[in-house]
Amino acid sequence: MKIYSKLACFVGGALFGSVGIKLLSSKDAKKAYVHVAAAGLRMKDSVMQSVTTVQENASDILASAKELNEERAAKEAEEAAAANLESEEA
């Protein structure tokens, strides 16, 4: 009995594989592949536009942060210089 079930599974798998190969290489399947590939390319373009926007925003934020740090360092330097003048005068 086990031999018949194994043989039936093998034959069924071989038939399914043969039909599957023919199905995957049909004209309709090729059209579907083209549509899927085109959708993937459109999605890639959309994602790349989003990435570019995020990179531009990150550059702007980084430039603003550097400017803020420079202003803060200048202010601290002025305060330190003022404190040194006061201590020298006293």
C-alpha cells in the first residue's frame, strides 16, 4: 500500500511540474511578469524620490545644527572673555 501512495505522489508531482512549467512559460504569464517588473521599477523610482527628499532635509537639519553650535560657542566665548575681564579688574 505504501508503494502505491508514494508512486501516486511521484506521478502527481511530475504532472504538476510539467503543467507548471508550461503555465509559467505561457504568453499570459510573460505579460504578467512584464507588468510586475514595471510596477517594481515604478516603486523603485518612488522610493528613490522619497530617499532624496529625506537626504535633502537631513542636510538642511545638519547645516542648521552646525550653525546653532557655532553661535553657541561664540556666545560662550564672549561670556568667558567677559568673565576674565571682570576677574582681572578685580
